Amino acid sequence: MNIVTIILFFVYMWGFGYSVSHILKIKDTRDNFEKNIMHVGIGMCTFTVVGVILNTLHVPLYWWVFLILSIITVLYTVIKRRKNIISDFKLPSKINKKQIIYVILLLLFAFNLYTYASGSLAYSYMEDDDPWVYVREMKYVATEKTLDVDYFRQVNYLDPYPPAYSMMMGVLHQTSPDAQWTIKFFNALVIALGFLFFFFMVKVLTKSSYVALASTFILSMIPAYLSHFVWSHSLIPGLFFILIYCYEMISKDTKWTYITGIATGAILLTHPYQAIKLGIMAAIYFIVKWIYTKKFQKHIALSALYGIILSLFWWAFKYKDMIRMQARPGTAIEGAASGSASVLSQFGSAFMRTFSPDGGSATRVYTFADFFTAQKTNMINQPIGWGIVVSILLVIVLVFIFAKYKKVFKAKNYWLMVVLVWFLFTFLFVNSMTFNLPIGFGAFRMWMLLAIPFSILVGFGMLTVANLFKKQKVLWIVVLLLLVGGIFATSGHAKYFHNTNPGWPPGGRLIPSEVSGLVWMKDNLPLNSKVFMYGERANRFVLGVNMDACVWCEDEREFRQGIVEKDINIVYKFLKDHEYEYLAFTYGDIKSVKADSYRDDDSWTNEMVSGLITERINDAAALPFRFVLVQQFDGFILFRVA
């Protein structure tokens, strides 16, 4: 664990959040706990926008640049108010209900952080399949101090892909050399912080800390929110919670419009498709509030414009590459640039596939059981399911709402209509294949968004049921405890089991011996040792187990062309010139080099690949003064470059 980097994370984020609020001179009546937690959230948005602007201005993304920018306003304030800071600090004289709620909230935060972090760190490899790539992107930002990549890759989560997640992890990796721990822990921390942001979003939306706490508990329990899978989706919901929180704060001080613009920009810089879905949910909020209040929400509209303008620091320079990437994945940009009509045609086809009702790698038809029961064995990237007790509570609260609609749908309760329309939108598009809708939004990835209105409705329903017994305090407590216990037993336990299960697969077509070899390197070689492998595919695995390799260096990519046929002495000279310490061969690595002639059911090709790897091993073994055998498994062998 790198304590220094954890401290730096909170300094960056809190410092940026405080600085924005201070510079704008926000009128603030919030309590200190809420204020400081939301400083962290707003700081995460600001960190993203500032990083992209710095990159556009060609300022290297050193960690200390972010540190200086995040604390300069804080230091100015400390110096200016140094006499009052200590005298202004007061501990509460007695414990009140608000503080009890905050203690419970922090316990939920700790539970979620432990669940996600311990599960992710329970094994010494990355999960199937995107996390291996995100380590590469993190390493690139940490090493090169830029978000711009001057070559095109088939699977790409940096340039032209929105850079927020990879940038954040890359800056953190600069002070935390253990790549795997860095990305796993801070991915878990970002998810866990999202629960705090969710609480305050629901609190300002419903004007009830009790509904907010109950809703946060539900979100913590249901499997269908997030797993500890490492990808940019971990960041998206938390940013949305901050956005809606800022929407609500605009009515208290219109200067929140600018902060809301920063939150909007951050979302647009995090994920290309989830931003569209969140944009629809933000539009639902805007329209419903406009209808209920009979006032055009001018400042919300302005904040959207500000956010779009901020996002242009990235998209104004990257949109063409993004179109080409979607049109022709795996094709060099220079080649894709010719024949623009063909590119646009292929982009149109890719667009239609993306927004088809069956779009998404794991989208399928869902049944009642998929919602009603929470399974211990679940999808690793986006789990599904709610659980029995919470599903029953959902039915109860929906019946209550429509039975009491005249009382419930008052102007002050516009939030309930917002949440109901959110629920309808997300539920429909989770079931885009089930209901055979004309369009879709990647149904399996809608589960995490469906969890948001679901948790608010069920949290509201949980309190509604418990409050039927509020005149008898003991009975009220008993009912509440029974609900909490029932929800954990039928939802929370399955979620906890799934997220702490150490058996998540490594993916990447890795065979067990390759995994054993990679894990052995992580556990036995010095941190960030330079390890060379023949295939470009394999090098992301090297980075994922805390080794180092310049997988983006053009000369290395060129050297790998036809590498299987290269003389081992030429390979040795290249490794020494580039200061590589180890050479590793794996079955899958050599197979990926010969991918043009490989088929999964082609036994002749399997024999050919086995022969190739044997030849390479024999070549290295024939030069014992240049290649010293370090470790060998079936299908994996590691040499030290002498």
C-alpha cells in the first residue's frame, strides 16, 4: 500500500474542489462534512478538465503540476486566515441525528471500499479483459506525461478515447510504482467514493437524509450496481451523482452553474457512450423540473453548454480519429483517412450496431429471475440482479406512489417523478432485447444506471414500510432491522461473495501455465523489471504484473515485425541496446505473432506454434552466456539477459 499516493489523491481532489468553490465565492450553508466530501467529488471533475486543458497546451502531466495547481489556492487561504483557522475549528458538543447518519454512511463507505479493494487484490493478475489494457494506458500516461498517442491501436482506451480514467490512474502511478496495486486500489476507491456522492445527491434531491441513507444502503447491497472490474465505467456513476447534486445547488447560488459545467465536461471526457445515456437522464431531470416549476431551467442549460465547451479541449482535436476508430477498428489512421465516404459509411454501420437493441458484448434477453434473485455467480464486468426483498419493496413503493398520487406528486416532490422516469428509461433499455425495442444502449451496461433510480425508489419504500410502525418505536426498530437483515441476506451477501471471490478469470486467451508464469514474475522479479516478449499482445500482460516494457515505442513495434524469423543474436543485441533485463516466451505469445495463420480448431497450426516456441527456446539455450534460464512452466519460459 502506498500511503503517500493515497494522501496525494485526496490532496489533489479536495484541493481542486475547494479551489473552485473559493474562487467562485460560493454562498455556502452546508455542514463541514458534506462540504468536504463534495469538495473531493467536484475536485475529481476539475482534475479531469484541468488535465485535458494542460495536455492541449502541451504541458507535461507531471504529478507535481497537479499538486501545485490543487493547493495554490488552499495555501493562499491558509496564509490569509491563519489566525482564524484554529479558532474556527470546533468539535461538536453533543452527538445528534445528523452525525449518527454520517457515521453509518462512513461505515457503508468502509464496507464498500473493503469489498471492492480486497476482492480485486485477492489475485495477482488483472481480470478478463479490458483491465490489462487500462494498465497499459495508465503506464503510458505515467511514463510519457501526455494523453496523445501517435499511433493507432486496435483496442484503445486513451487517444482518441476519452482520457479521464487513464489520466487519473497515470498521474497516481507516477508516485505509486506498483502498477497493479495502484489501478486496483484506486479503482475501488473511486467506486466507494461514489456511494458518498450518491448519498448527498439523494439528500439534496429528496430533502431527506433518511431517504438518502436508506437509498445508499440499497445501492451498496444490490449486485447490479458495479463490480470491482477495472475500467472507466467505475468513474462514470460518481460523476453523474455530482452532476445532479450541482443541479440542485444552483437554486441556492447560481454560481454553481460553473461547477455544474465542469461536472458536465468531466462526464464527456470519461466515456463516449455512457455520456449519451447520462445526457438523457440529465435531460429528464431538466424537463421534469421545468414542467413542475413552470420555469425554464436556464442555468442548467447554460451549464450543459459550458460543459460541452470544456470537452472541446479534447473532442475538437480527436473527433475525426474517434470516427475512424469506430469505422475501422484496427486500421492505421493514415490508411483510414483515404476514402472518407467509405469511412463514414462504415462509421454509420458501426453506429447502428452500437445502438441496436442487441448491441453490447453481453446483452441478452432477461427474465423475471434475473431481476428477482441475486446470484453469487455473476458477470464480472457488469453484474445483474436485485434480490428478493428489494424487489418486493419496489412493488410496494410503486403501488403506494400510484395509490397516493395526488398527495405524492406535489410540486415539492418533483424528484419522485424524475426518479420514476429515470427508472422507466433505464428499465426499458436494460430490456431492449427482451422487449424488442427499435434501438438500444448496450443493455447489459444499463444495469449500473438502472441501479440508481431503483435504489432511490426502494430506499423510499423501505422507510415507507418502516414508518407504518413509527408510533411504536420498538416495533419500528425491529421492522427496520428485519428489512436490513433480509436485504443483506437476499442481495448483499451475493454481492459481497461475488466481489471478494478470488477466482475471477484473467482472460486474454491466457492458458493456466501463462498465468502461472506471469504471476511468478510479479512475485519474484524486482518491481518494474524490463521484460521483453515477442508479441505486442503479450506486452500488456507484462505491464499488468508490474513489469516494464515500452510497448508504445515505435522502434520496438517495428522490430517485432517478423521477429519469429529473426536470428537470436540480433534479438540479443536489440535487448541489450534497449536495456531489457529478461526475455520471456509463452505459447500464447508466439501464437499471437502467427495469428494470421492461426485458427482455434487448427491442430496443425498448434503443432507449428509449439515447434516455433521450442525453436526459440533452443536458440536462447544455445547461448548460455547471453540467456540464463530463470524459470520454466509448461508453455512459459523466462530467461535473464546476461
